[in-house]
Amino acid sequence: MFNPYAQGGWQNSRNPNATSSRNTIPQPSVYGAVPFVASGPTPMFVSFRFTSFSPSILNSTVMGPHGKTYFHVTTDVPTPGVTVISNSNNQPTAIVEWLRNPMVEVRGFVHKQQTSDWLALAQGKRYRTMTAKNKTFVWAPDDDSICLYSSGVGAPETYARLTREDGAVALEITSEAIQLGLLDVCVAAALLLQCGRKID
């Protein structure tokens, strides 16, 4: 069974490195950084899927609506130790360099930096923060998914949801997030959260 807590490095009872048995959805933080589930209208999601693993998500295809190919993920080709996410026009949109301290860059959205800084694991290992387009977001486990939320005071807004499937990874992203230009960013984050490699 898919365990998003273990995949993302979050602390929980099913994660061998956990020291806490709490396995609940994060509650509101004093600083408003950790999202909580609030009632409200259900956002409309657009579905994408990482498929055709060869042999893993590090070499895969991202399919979107109507079976259209949106991205290709290739690793070690042509450069060893580098993963490239290319769009349907074969233009690189994100690059991950698998150094001792892995680096990530999302063209036009995220300047080159360590993956541990971009997807920073919060103290207590209950969520990860992510900065893109001069805004901070939060990736946090929710049941069998990992969800992307807005951060700050007030009820958080859900922007994306990441779920492991049989032989695939589903990325559902709201149309609002796509309009904000977060698709490339979410694809890169999904890859890092699901690749099984050390990113901290």
C-alpha cells in the first residue's frame, strides 16, 4: 500500500524513522504555515499521470487530459546524473542534478537551488514548504495523498493532490493553479517527492 508519509520523509508511525505515533492531518499553526482541512467548495481538478516507468518515475511520460503527452522525464540521457523534464515541444522545463546535495531548477519559476531548500522538510517532519512565483506553499500528507496548499493565515486553499497508483503516479491540479503557472512546478515537485531518492 502506498505510504505518502514515508515517500515524503514525513514523521508518522508507519515511517521507520518516526518518533511519534500521531498519524493525523496537521492542525492550524499559530503562524498559519500548516494547513488544515476546512469545509468549502470542492476545487475542480485537472488530472495528469506519470506513466510508462522505465523502470521508475525518473524515466517516464506525463499524460494529461484527452491522453495528450505533456512532459517527458529522462535521467542520465544525455548527461549522467541529471534528470530533465521536457515539455511536449521537447524544451527542458526542469532539471535535477543528482549531486551529493541534489539541485533543482524549474525554468522561469524556481532558480537553481538545493532540493532540500526548495522542498524544505519542516521541523517535526509533518509537512514540506515550497516557494514558487514568490509565494510559499505547503505539501502535506492527507490520507493516501500528498496535497499542495496555500500557506498563511486563514483557511488554506488546495492547489494539487498527488497519489500513487499501480504503475503510475497521479497528479491532480486545480485549474486555478494551472492559471497561476504552477503546472511545471508541481510536475517537478511530484517527481522529487515520488522518485525514492534522497532529496534532503
